[in-house]
Amino acid sequence: MQKSPIPLFGLILAQSLYAFGAGPSAPELAAVLVDGEASDRIAAAKKLARLDEGVAGVVPELVKGLGDEYFEVRRNCRNALVSVGRDVVPLVRKLVVNGSYHERTNALRVLGKLGSDAREAVPEVQKALSHSDWQTRAEAMDALGRMGPEEYLAAFESLVDALDDPHLPGGAALLIRQIRAGTPAARKRMEPAMRRLLKSENAAHVLLALEMFQKMGVKLSDADMAAAMDRVKARDPAWLIETVKREGQAAAWAVPALVELLEKGGEEWHVARLCDALFLIGPAGESAIPVLIRTLDHKGPGAQRYAARSLGVFGAKSKEALPKLRKLQQETKDAQVKRWVADAVKAIKGGA
């Protein structure tokens, strides 16, 4: 197929100028980008991505390049658009809704790289989170995730819906967790959805709701908390333990469930993990002291060690454990148990 004479002339001129050190101009390259053959479009897109001046004047051509059939053209047009900055957002956001597959997904990548500078495009990104094409949904989640907590809150309802998307639940939960939930506006918007999640049969959803209630400063009734914990435990107590590992002291809401699980006992390392979770929560878990004292009687040295360490974190509040700790320290043949018990006794006596 014969090339159009105008873009061919433009490319020859651009290459000549480049050879003599002047470099091709953005308009010359843009003309080639629109009408050139594949190899010429690729070369023009690469040069545009490296230009320092004039790129802002060819944004429409670069936006068109986001739908090019060749990856190298699309990628370099993306990079050139990002170099221009937030001024490209009005044109790019339109492609998220009305563009072809390549236009849509590459537009989302541009918006993502612009981060919070692309916040005006949140409505389009939010809409893309429910697109029929899963790759579009994934690109939308990534774009939103590169923005910030204010944008996450703006797209909150769509993030909640995405928790049931097999391709997006992890990303959606991560962004929800980063929302600044303590403000009155955030609580008003988030609480109804979190109460629905609290009744979910999905343990991860229930744990997310409990976490966000704590961040919102919303105190649940004993009945609601008990029902939520029953749902988590019915699925797998490992969900609870992993969440505590991630949240640490912020997971104080999990103490009643951990105490109930510890009351039931079990094999050595299951009990040890429960004790470790209480240790990670720290002083806020002091209601677990009685069951931790009883756990010192467990036959497994791993359970004994972790129970002792958890008691130590409460300092003087665990003084009732001292007789049993001293007895265990004298009777055990496990060197690690002796060390951990000694550390716990020292912490309790020192009030640490």
C-alpha cells in the first residue's frame, strides 16, 4: 500500500532534521503518528515520548494513538500524555466510557499514572469498575488505586460492589481500608454498607466490616459482634488470626472471638497462634488474661510459651499468673519455655 505523501514527506523531513541535530518537531511527528505506516508511527511515537517541548500541542493526536493496533505506539503515546500532566484528563476520560478496548484500557493507565491529578475522572473510573470486560475492571481498579483516599471514598459504593468480583476483591478491600473513615461524612456514607457486609457469609467481608467500624469509631452491640464472630469462626478462624497479624493493636475488636476460641483449646500450634494474636493486640486484650493463665496448663510447649509471652504484655495486670508461671518455670524441661516464662515474670513484676 502506498503511503500518503504528506506524512511520508513529514517523516523524511523529521529524520533529516534529527540527523543534523535539530530534532523533529511535535507537530511533524504527530502528523506521522496519525497517517503514517506502522513502522513510521512507532518511530514517531517513540520520539514524541522523549520530547521535552511541544507535546502539549499534539494531545489530540496522542489520545488517538492510545487505540493504535501496535503496542509500541500505544505505550509511547501513554508516556507522552503523562508527561503533559493533568491537562490531558478531559480528553482521556472520554475514552474510558466511549473508547474501544485499547483506547479504554490505555486511557485508564494514563489516568492511573497521573494519580490524584486525574481526580476529575473518578466518575468514569468508577463506572469502569463494573464494565463487562474484566480486564477493563482490573485497569480501573489499578487507576483508582494510584490516586488517593479522597478518591477511594468518592468511589466507595463501587468498591463495595467489587468485593464480590472474582478479579477485584483484594484490591477493593485494600482501598476501602485506606479511606479516612473517622470523619462524620465518611461514617455517614460508609456505615450502611458496612452493616450489610457484617451479615455476609464471606468471612473476609465480615472482618473488613469490623475493621472499618473500629476506624469509624462506631461501637457495635454485643449481639452484632457475637453474630459477626460466629460467621467468621464458622468459616475459618485463620481469617481472624491473619487479620490480627495485619492490624496488630488496631484489631482490639477481635479479642472476644479470640478468647472464645482459646477457651475451646485445641492442638498445640492452633492454641499458640491464638495466643500470638492476643500478644499482637497488646494491652487492649487484657480480658484474655484468665484464659491465658489456664492455657499455661496446655501439654504443648509451644502453647505454653506463647501464653506466657502474651501474659507478659499486660504487665502488672497479669500478676495472678505469677504462681503458675513460676511453677511452670521450675517443672518444664523445655529451654525455650523457661526463657519465655522468665521474660514474662520479669515483665509482670516490673509492671511493663
